[in-house]
Amino acid sequence: MGTFASYYFTDDVPTKAHRVPRFDDGALINDDASVSIFAQKAKVIGASSRRYMDQNESHAVHSYVLQNCPEIEPFREAFINTTGSTSDCDTMLQKHFPLWFYHHVQNDMTDHPRWVRALSGFPSPYVTTYQTLNINGYKFNTVARSEDRTTSNCGVMVKCTSYDGSTLEYYGLIQEIIQLEYQDYKVIVFKCEWFEPSNRGTRVHAQYKIVDVNIQYRLRTVDCYILASQADQVVYVSYPSAKKRVNRWFSVIQCMPRAFVEKDGEGDSNDEEEPSQEFQENEPGISFQIELDFPELQRNDGHSSQLLTSTTPVYMDDALDGAYDNEPVDDKDNQDYEGNAQVTYDDDD
């Protein structure tokens, strides 16, 4: 009765139905959420620290933020038009667009929105770092935080799209959780160490689509940042082996966000969501009648016997009780993975 009555309370009243989930993403980190990169909903956990970014690091992270803000796409197109070349646009945008964007906004007489002027300037060289962050239904930890723990939350995967439209998946480990400051606006990014995306560092099984990464090969690049809102969480699992030598190939297992249930056909815009209904106890179940039309059966003593042609109403709740008790198990479904679908690769260590 108390649970039923709690649905009449306002959302600010702490009840079982309105309680904060275990992994809460928190609230918006900015008051102005009209721009995608400033609309991050995240919750930092634990102590924080401040450090200084040098010029190269500041340029690298600022360049990534600008390239992943769809609201300034007109400025990027204007920059590409001024260069007079469409070849290697990604490199041109990474190296020269941040400074061009700054001068273009500052010298332009157009009354740009406040967030445009804030974003055109470089972020503050003093940043705040954290060890744990809740975002997108995930709990992320840095590598240092995950050491000597039974759970690992530092694995990350991101899908990147280049200027020509090609996509590539990167797998890595979170080294730092950094909060940038553009005047009054804040952006949270991950500084990651990426595994080599080439064939020697990442491979995909042709039949089973299993992704493996070689932990020996790391990507050497200054472009090691991603927006925290872009990250998906993964776990790297080693293959069991009886060999004495270390197997450097680890299988990638993608994690599902908290409170996310994958359903068939999810993502189909034509599917309409059915309205949810609260469970009410003591409601009558679904009843049905079974009509059977069987001929008379002849007994050995010469008397005939008629089978029952109808039944009393059967409630679905009672009919399902014990429906799966003592159900036979197919041994084929319990065969070992190595014996049933063994994955083999060319040993290129």
C-alpha cells in the first residue's frame, strides 16, 4: 500500500520509486545546454586535483573539442574554403583551424553568441582532474584508480569519423579525466592511451566478429583526447592458454549502460512505445476455455467413454507455475566454446 501511495508524491520526496539510482549521472555541468559539447550530464566522484597544461597539450585538446562541435560546422566549412584545398582536411583542421577560428571570431563584426566567443578562445591552462566519473550510464575510472581492484572500469571505445566520412573504432585505456574551462563553460574529456588500430594492434574475426587488441602495440599520437560523452565502456579479457609465453591478444567485451535493456528491433523509428502500466495486485488473470472435439473411445468392457470437451476457466498465472520445472536441457548448448566454435588466428606475435 505504501508503494502504491508513493506514486502520488512529488519527485522531490524521497521514496522507493523516486530514489537516486546507484550510478547516478548527476546533472548538467553547465547552465546553458543549448550547445552539444556543453550539454554533458555527468557526476564526478572523489577528490580532485589541479594541474597545468602546456601549450602543445592545450592545442591538441582544444582542436579535438572544436572538431567535435557540430554547431560550428559553418566556421569549419569557411576555413576549408579559404585553404583552397580539400585534400588532407583532417590535418589542416587539427593544426590550423583553432588559431584561424580565434582571429575570425574576434575580428568579425558579427554579434556572435556568448558561447561562440568563449569557445573561440583556448581553454584555461589550469585544469581539474578526477579519478572517477559517471556518465552515459557508465562508471569510468582511470587506470591508476583501477589498479589492484577486482573490477576494471578504465577500458574505453570510441567511433571516430574523418572529414571524408570514413569511420574507425579506437580501443584504449583512460589515463586522465580532465575538466576544461572555457570561461564559465566546462567540458569533460578523457585522456586515453590507444591501442594500435592497424592489423598488428587490432583484429576482427571474420565469422564471429570478435574484436581483439594486442596490448603490446600502442598508438603514439598527441591526439589522445575524446569527449567523455562519446565514450563507450569495454573490458579486455585474456584468452586462457596452457603455453608458458604470455598471450598479448586480449578479447574486447563491450559493456551495457546501467538501466539499459536491449530489445529486438531497438532503434527502429517505426516502432511505437507502448504505454507502461503499473502492476496491481489481486487483479483477475487472463482466462480462456479449451474446446476439444474428440470421438468416443471404446473401452475393453464394451462401454463407451466420452472425453471432456471443455474445461473450467484456467488462470494464466496458475497455468505458468511450474511450466519450466524439470525441463530437459540440450547438452549441445552446453558444449565448451573451444570445442564448438574455436577461434583461430595466424600467430603474428
